[in-house]
Amino acid sequence: MKGPRIELLCVGTELLSGQVNTHQAYLSTALAAAGLPLAREGSLSDDLAEITGAVREAFKRSDAVLMCGGLGPTFDDITREAVGAALGRKMSFQPALYARIAKKFSRYRLPVPEENKRQAFVISGAEVLPNPFGSAPGQLLKSGRRMIALMPGPYAEMSPMFERHVLPRLKAAYARGRATAHLCVRMSGVPESVADENLEFLTREPAPGQSFTILSSGGQVDFHATVTASSGKSAKSELARLRSRIYEAVGEHVFGEGAETLESAVGKKLRRRGLTLSAAESCTGGGLGRRLTAVPGSSDYFTGGVIAYSNALKRSLLKVSARTLSRFGAVSSHCAREMAEGVRKACGSDLGISVTGIAGPGGGTRQKPVGLVYIGLADKQGARVVKLLRSGEREVVRARAIGAALHLLLRHLDRMRE
Amino acid sequence: MKGPRIELLCVGTELLSGQVNTHQAYLSTALAAAGLPLAREGSLSDDLAEITGAVREAFKRSDAVLMCGGLGPTFDDITREAVGAALGRKMSFQPALYARIAKKFSRYRLPVPEENKRQAFVISGAEVLPNPFGSAPGQLLKSGRRMIALMPGPYAEMSPMFERHVLPRLKAAYARGRATAHLCVRMSGVPESVADENLEFLTREPAPGQSFTILSSGGQVDFHATVTASSGKSAKSELARLRSRIYEAVGEHVFGEGAETLESAVGKKLRRRGLTLSAAESCTGGGLGRRLTAVPGSSDYFTGGVIAYSNALKRSLLKVSARTLSRFGAVSSHCAREMAEGVRKACGSDLGISVTGIAGPGGGTRQKPVGLVYIGLADKQGARVVKLLRSGEREVVRARAIGAALHLLLRHLDRMRE
């Protein structure tokens, strides 16, 4: 069963000047989950001839072409013009669309810049896709069995437009008579290479209709499994069989499925047990709090915390003892323990978590190298501390520390009786 | 002066299944710095017809094609075959090359897997590029003025091969008599569309040899200008002239150049003035602290802060008055002011910054909608508060609030006498 051919074209000179393309990872994952894998990706500079040529070629060999970027109001936003030229279609100014764009500016009492007029030009025959999070509307054009979608460049505008408007139309057009079932199993506390090895019996030579991806970041390993079959029922039952085999192999490391994140899994368990949490951060500087509060409604269980970057604050706000700081230092098991106990008391929460370490690039010594991190967890029974030691760049060390702190919380909550 | 056209093709189904392509960022940066900007990038699955077609097209329209991936020993490593087919060249087994590969295995007392024989096939006329860090040799083929380079997929093997063997050959072939100079000007407190309008006199019709890019994220707008000329001296002097014109147009918004970020610029100004800073965060949950501490050495001026997510902590740790919370609420100008004053006192710092707002998606009302954020800044003279009101997704509202807080700090520090 051969699927439709879908290509992605990302427009923006910045993608060819050092900026990492994260849209490709997001869109390819979402498409694979829908049983519509991406066949090719291209990144193009903001050059009319370049984009026009690439669109013409991609549209010739593919069923659907997805485009990101180049819909802004500025001189280098030329995706609309290039697609019009590639497909030999005229552009027309749509006063009603312009009025909608102007309304967004008036809401903030701003005059509409002359340049934003460009955003009200629509390719002949195209449907306008609403963009509630920015001024650039999307466009979707069908031509026979073929389809081309123009989406804005910023992730926060592109991803909701893709999920609400583009993906449903792709599914309707190309996924008939093909059903897919998708599962994403999320793991923590396990290295990617170990998870990979344990799952190799599935991934080395996938059975027809099955596909797998393994991805890792910030202490979390995600395993995606997609099954394509002729009916939803058979796709689902095959996926259910796969799911059991996946859990047999790596179930002990799994904390959730689907959209679950480490922080949302921690949040659910806290809420279910009626417990509150606070955080004391040194080397992560607020990053753990930021991740915990990325979950809407996290104020139900997260009270807040202390960023104790200086030793003075570790003493005054967290009551870490002078002896601990002078004898063992701020990056020590003792300090992590006292920070966790201290923040729990200062914030009046049931649990207190702490992070102290050496994120680098400077500050490392032979005894305490860059990458050394202590994580403390306190409750009314007492406190425990875990140690991490793996060097890396500053942001990598910090992200790993945050992941490990969330993993420790998760395991602690799992061990408690509900 | 038109430069050579260089394209990059990355081979690997994983790039179309959720893996982030970091080679593109690395190679495009290195090429741009050498005055050889990348014209296009493509990611291809491990499919013979797909790769063959893409190589044929890219080689036709470009001077040089760089390829990464698909040189391994396994069944899905087919870049060699695809390039041979695309260019109509035969492949030949090279016993001497095979002996070199076999020697690497013997060094680790391993038998040579049968599969690795594939790696000793070389495209007719190609030069073999040594790979000291893996078993896959690279290949470089010249055809008239054109060039195609095959490099291995793993970063640790690809990047040394690129730097030692591919980049020098590209420079020798295409960069003679061309030199480039590059400038990135970083701005805050200005909408991208306004910066763009002010710079349009340069960007609308760039002079020959000049190119421009404008990028925006998290409250920051970056303007890149690149000049290509026949000598380093003339490129530099033209860039110096451009720089003055850029500063005439948008200088008031510029906070730095090159690798400067909002948080590093704030840090420099604090350090220069010998001032310390602390932060009180509600809706950003630690994200402002995280950004301030992303700068190595930030402990010199950032003491830490309080994540006052709950009202109880706003009262107990920041001494926000009960009256303020009951009468105006936690999201109010009064509360932001008291949070900034409170954190300054609690942390004993010269400056205190605060953020309180409604990040959404829930919690908004008619009077206080999602996107309403107050930012407070306190010093020994007193405190001031600014208000933001722009809706968006949770993470966008939070990122904007952090950007605005850093911008407020920057402006405040600018106004102080050194």
C-alpha cells in the first residue's frame, strides 16, 4: 500500500545561515503519526527564482507540498509571489482579509504598517487559513488531487495552523482506505542507546506497515510506533499487540504516552496525591521551575521556589548552614539536602526539590568537574540526594539536571502509596 | 559579483522521522564565514531513486554539491550507488582501500564484517577522502568546474573531513578573488515590522555583493548584513559604511552585535556598573532566571530570586501586602511593584525585577485577559512598572514577558550614569 508523496519546503535565508531547522522535526513526527510520512525536505533562501523553481519541481513530483515561512510583511517574505509564479496563478488583494489583519493592530491601538498590506494578497483559488497568533494568514490551494499549503514561519503560529487546518485536510485527501494507529511511549531514566538496543527486535527489520522512530532530549527518550493497515480496526489491534511487546522490553522506564511530558506526569501524580511541591535551584537558575510551570494549571500543586544562585541566598532564604558551605561547598550532597529541606520549609510545601551543580564552562576543578550535579528531594520523612556526573556544554548539563530532577520526583511519587 | 552555487544534500530517513538536522546549521555557518553561502539544502530518505533524482538535479543547477550520510556498510547506505547512477559513472572495488578499512578492524582485533566491503567501492574518477574517526571513507569528484563531495553522516566524522579536505578544496576552486565581511546587529524593544521598515532603504534592492536577513524571536530582532567583494579590505570598508547607515536608521534600538544576547548585554552593563540583580517571577515560573543564568559567569551580578507562583509565597517571601492581593489581585501594577521591591530586599541586591501576568490558556477574564503581564523594576530610588498586553500561546506570552523584562533592565541601565 503506497502512500501519498508529501514534501516540505522551508523558506528563510536564516536556515542556510546557521539557524537550526526545528520545523522539519516537528512536522515529520506529526505526519508520520498520521501515516503520512514526509518524502523529502528542502530549505530555501529568500530568493524568488530559487523558491519558484523548487515549488515547481516539488509540486510536479508530489501529491502535497507543505511550505513554512516567507508569509510575513517584509521585503524578504516572498513565498506567496513565488508559489503564484510557480503554478501560473494570479494574486489578488482581498479587502476583507486586510480588514481582519488591520483589526489585530487596532486592538493594540497600533497603526497598520503599510507593509502588512502584502499579507492580504491571496493566490487565485486558494483558501485562506486563519492565524490567531500572528498577522500572517496561511493559504491552501488544491489542484486536482494535489495540494499546496503555505504556513507562517514562527513555530507558535505554524504549529496550530498545521494541526487545526492542514493536517485534517491532508488526512481527508490522502488517508482514505488507509488507516493508521500511532503510539508514542515516553521514557525517563534510561540512556537512548539502552532503550534502542532493547527495542532492536522490532526496529531492525520492521514488518510491512510498521515504522519506528526513537528520539532523545533533556533526559527523556521517546519511542514512536506507527502501524498502517487497510482498516482502523486492524491498525488498532496490530498496534495493541506491538504495545505489549514494547512494554515487555522497556516498560519499566515508561512514564507516559502521547502528549505526556515529564513535567505533566509529575503534575498529575502530585495532584492525584494532593501534594504540593517547591523547588530550590542553583545551577539551573529557574529552569526547573520554568518546566514545572509550563503545564497549564500547575499552580494547583507548584507553590514556587527560590533561585539561590549566590551562597548568601542559600543561607538567608534556604537556611543552608554556614558549616555545610565552608566544609563541603555549594556543590555537595550536603548542600543539596539542606536546600531541598530549606525550600520545603520556606514555601510550606509537602515536597521540596533542589538542584546544585557545575554547569560550566568555567568553575570546574579536578574534584568537582563541569557536569557534577546534586539533586535533593525532601519530604516530611527526610531527604535523599542523587548525584549526576556527565560533562557537556552548559545548556546540556542544565537540561540533563532538570530532566533528572523530574525523573527523581516521578519515581518518588510512584513509590508512595496513593 | 555572483558567487558559486553550493547545495547540501543530507541523506537519512531519520531526518524525515523527527530527528533535528544539525549538520545544516554547522555547514551553513562554516560556509558563510568562508564567503561561500549555501544556496539550498535538502533532506532525503534512504531511497535509491530519491537520492539519484535529487543528486542529478542539484548537480545540474549548482557548482558544488555536498552530501552527508549514507556511506555506512549496511543495506540502507546507498549514497555511493546513487551518485554513481546520477552522474553515469561506474563504481570500482579498490583493494588498497579495502585493506585500509580492514586494518582499522584488526587494530581492535575484530573480524571485518562482509558488509564493510561496500565501503571500498569508489566512483570512477573520485578522490578518496580519509576518515580517521570511522570506517566510511569520503569521496570527492570533480567534473570541469563542478564538484561533488560525499561525507559520512556522524557529526564527529563529517566535521573533521569537511574542515580538512572539503572546505580547502571549495575555497581553492571558488573563493579566489572573493572576500566577505559579515555583521549582525541585535535590537530589542522594537517590532520586527518597524525595524524592517526603517531598514528598507537598504534591503529593498540590495546593492551588488550585499545581502541582508532579518530575524525575530523572544523580544529580540536581529539584522544580518553580509558584503562580498574582491578583497578583504574592500569588503570590510564597505561593511563599515553599511554599519553607519544601519545605526543611523535603527541605532536607538541596538543593544549589541555578533554573539551578544539580551541577557549577556544586561549582564555586561550590570558588571560594568558594579550592580547586582534579583528576580521575582510569577507567570514565567523561573524562565527569566534561567535566561539570566544562561550567561557563564552570571553569578557575578545575579544573586538569585523567588519564584512566587502562589499568592502565599508572594506574601511570605516577597512581602506583597494582603491589601494589594485582595484589592488589585496578583496580576496588577501594584503587585508587580511590590514584588520587585520585595525581591530586592529579600535578596539584598541593588536592583529587583518582577514579572506577573496571565500566561493562559486558562485564567483570563474580560478585565484581565490572557497575555496581560506587568513587569516591575525596583532600585533604591523606587520602582516603576510597565504593562504588556498581547495574547498568544502560553509559551509565547512567557517568552515575550522575559524579553520585555530584559529590555526594561537594559534601558534602565542605559539611563544610569556609569
